[in-house]
Amino acid sequence: MAKRVLITGAAGFLGSHLCDRFINEGFDVIGIDNLITGDLANIEHLFKLEQFDFYHHDVTKFVHVPGDLDYILHFASPASPIDYLKIPIQTLKVGSLGTHNLLGLAKEKKARILIASTSEVYGDPLVHPQTEDYYGNVNTIGPRGVYDEAKRFQESITMAYHRFHGLETRIVRIFNTYGPRMRLNDGRVIPAFIGQALRGEDLTVFGDGTQTRSFCYVDDQVEGIYRLLMSDYVYPVNIGNPDEITILEFAEEIIKLTGTDQKIVHKDLPIDDPLQRKPDISRAKEILGWEAKVSRQDGMQKTYAYFKNLTKEQLYKSEHKDFSKHIQK
């Protein structure tokens, strides 16, 4: 009998790629998403499969799944600034109440659970590159604190369940990841730049552009997550590509990739925007035998090809939705 895995945030960027991976590995997959930021278009190709079930549900409310479960992957959360600045309460709730509910479900089902954390737990880091032993430099009351602290709490309660209940837990700290199915205007660097280029707009760089990021292609990220889930390691593991680049250099790469002649314009740096972001992946190499394989050049070619195929309606669609009905104040 096939093993069963529950994936929350299944209609999101990473969640949908994880659904694909586990289907391909022979699992029965149950996806859950409340569709605040997810898109059913990301998983509609799976609906015809007997191995896939989908529940439209908010995991901050009680989660019930009939039958056995072998694994749970908790990827439900707003993950871009444009989201968590617009729905801060929901962001905090999915990291706290949602995680609590899923840890309880894992305990009930005796399932192994992997929690999706983030490089944002390091805040604006004072250590470079960032190792898993670094505790971070986070402004708890700043605008980004709702996401940073939700993820930090998520890690804490996960380890508490591991230590107190003996639950099998895994924690992945995800660094900037990109690829097909990203939302074009979600505020993250790559879709923002590509969207501006495709619309003929100038590329917006915040600050002087010397801040750095390290971009990991989605296939590499999914491979790292899969290996971590199947490992025996319970402490956080960085999964990301340490190939670091400044935002200004990256904007110039986008102009070259798209063949456009847009200018680069500068705007004020957002509050608490990290100035450096680069993972130390020594632990992933040692424990999982993992490192990123896809070069930024190859990954960006695939990502740009995906965005080029979007319709005009999708290209100009605003991400400024009315989230008021989803917010409990």
C-alpha cells in the first residue's frame, strides 16, 4: 500500500512542486490550502489522479484527515512581503495555531512532520554566511516581525513536541527559492524584476542595490526538502544556493536575459530589509549529501520561459487583493 503524505500550502509555489515530487515518488498525496495566496492552477493537473486529494481548508482551524498518515509537510504560510504585510494576523496564526494543529495531528497519526522555516529567522544577519547555529538579529516589533517571529515560534514549538512527546520532526530553513509557478507580482525579487521587464517598466532596486541574495532553483530546493524528510536529523538545516549576488548585479542580469532596455531606478530600502543573505550549507552537505546543482543561468532561463507564456491579463494582474474577509482582528 502506498504511503500517505499531507502537504499544507499545497496550491502555493513550493507546495505544488512538492505535491508533484511525492506523486512521482509513488505516494498518495493529500493537499490542503485555504487559497489566500495559493492558486488552484498550480495543482489542477493533479485533480485527475487517484493518488491526489485536495481539501480547501484553513489549518489555523482544527485539521482532521481520515485514515493513516505517514508524513506531514507544513508549508502553509504567506511567504512574501506583499502578503505578510497585508495579512499580518493570518501570518502569525498560521505559524502558531496552524503549526500547533498539525503537530497535534502528527502526534495522533504517529506521522513524521517536516516544518518549513525560513532564512528570515536570521533577520538582518550579523554573521555571514548564515549557519544554523546563528540565533539571528530580528526586530520583533518591526513590520517583518510577523513573519520572522511566526517562523521562529514554529521552530520552537516543533522542537518542544519532539522533546516532550518524542514526535519525529524535521525543520528546513529555506533560502530564496525561485522557478515556475511563482506569483508574478508577489513582491519577491525575481518575479518583480521579470514582471517589470515584460511590461516594459523600469526595474526597481531598493536602496543602493549592494544588498545580496542567494537564489536556489525550485528543483534543487525540493530535492533538499525530500532528503531532509527521509533523514534522521531533527535540528534545522539550511537549504539554499550559496551563489551570492548583489541586487543591482541581478537587475542587470535580468535586463540581459529579457533583452529589454529598461533603466534601473532606486527607491528607499524597506524597514529591516536584510543586507546580506547567503546560506552556509555545510550541514546539508554532511547530513544529506545535498547541494544545489542548477546554475542561476539555467534556472533563470526556465523561469523566464514560464513567465513569458503568461497572458496579458496575468501579466498586468495586481496582487493587491482584498484580504479583509480572511483577517480576524
